[in-house]
Amino acid sequence: MTTERVKLQLYYIIIPVLLVVLTPVTAAAQMFSIGTAGSERRTIPEHSLYFGIEPASVNFYGNHTFGPSDVRYDFEGTLYRLRYETNSLQIYGATGSGLTDQNDVIFRSLGILLQGNLNLYTRPSFAWTIPLYASTDYYMMRNSQSANTSAEFSQNRLLFGLGQELVMRPAQTFRIRIKSAARYGVSASSFGASVGTAFAFDQQLRIYLDRLAGPVGINAGFDYSYNRFMTAEDEFKYNLDSITFLIGISF
């Protein structure tokens, strides 16, 4: 058995173990979020659901020489995103397409992120924390020629990281959340059974108008995301930049 196949098997073993281990940690982290005591805790919705429009850019940065029959996935396009967020969990996915010199590229992604907080300063109207992250996600890019072949860009990632988060609550029904984070880890090719690395940097802004109609509030958000795929296969070395405009509800 090759070293890369051993790494790939370990990758799929680590993911479920990681999720089981960190779930109680991240759940406990919610206890230290802003407004944890008594009525303050009850006035802050715990769940948010978003829909987003995401202009995205994918660019190749490797040294691979592409032949006439090879597939390149550089594109500028618009993705459509759904996100579910709590203080300790994020589930997210995106779909869309972009036009290249060769063909339309179909893009898909799906991921889950767990967060635990190290609290630096916490008050009912202000919180400053260092979030600790573990995430697993899947990215796919294909066109009509490369679908379900070894030429398809198909990467499974397992990333760990940390960041900084500020939450401001100037009024009972108004909150602002600002967050930045960097994550690094492994990226496994679905078809090549090879393992490389990946890096992600994210910045988020959330504005919450809580409990406008019973438990339901309205949210808006802005995300910037940079992803670098340092894959074992040189032809799959891509950078992904995207900006997401989000609208959603809290409950």
C-alpha cells in the first residue's frame, strides 16, 4: 500500500472521530457566548439561515503545461450559497457555473465547520474571543468532458485553524459580528487517491436585527473567502477568491 493511500485512509478515519470529539466542546463553547446569563441569554437567537449571491474567481497557479485535450478550470462566475450558522456549527454549500475558453465549468461545494471559543473578554454588550476551528469540506469543478473522470477537480479537505471574533450588542435586538480566520490542512483527490495540502482565509461581517416577529429576526452579511489548493497533482493547483452577499433570518 502506498504512502499516499495510507494518508487517504487516515484522512477519512480522522473526520468522524474529530466530529465526535469536538461536538461537546463546541456545544459547551456556546455557554460562554455573549449574553449567557438569564434573560440576556433568552433574547439572543441561536440559529441563522442565509441565502447568498457569490461572485467568484478561480485561477490556476501551477506549472503544468496543458495540452489541447486537457481541461482548465479558470473562470469568473456567480455562485449561489446556502449557510446555516450557530455559535458552534456552520453548514454551508454553493453551486454555480462559469464560462472558460473551452466550456462551461460546473462548480459545487459542501462543508461543515465546528467552532470552539477561547474567551478574552465577555460582557452583555461586547465579546472578544479567539475561535478554534475544525472543518471538512468537498469542492468539485467539472465540464461535460471531465465529469466523473480523473480530469475532474474533486477535492476533500480537512482543515484546522483559529481566528478572532468581535460581537457588539448596542441594543437588545441589534448585534454586529466581525470575524476573521485562517485554516490549514490536507486536501485529498477523490479520483487520484493522492493527498496534498490546502489553505483557507475567511472574513465575515454579520448584522442581526433580532426578534422582529416573535422569535424571528432578519440578518444580513458579507463574506470574503480565499482558498488555495496545493494539490499533489500540479494540474489541480488553483486559487479560489469569492465575495458573498448574504440575507437571512435568525430564530
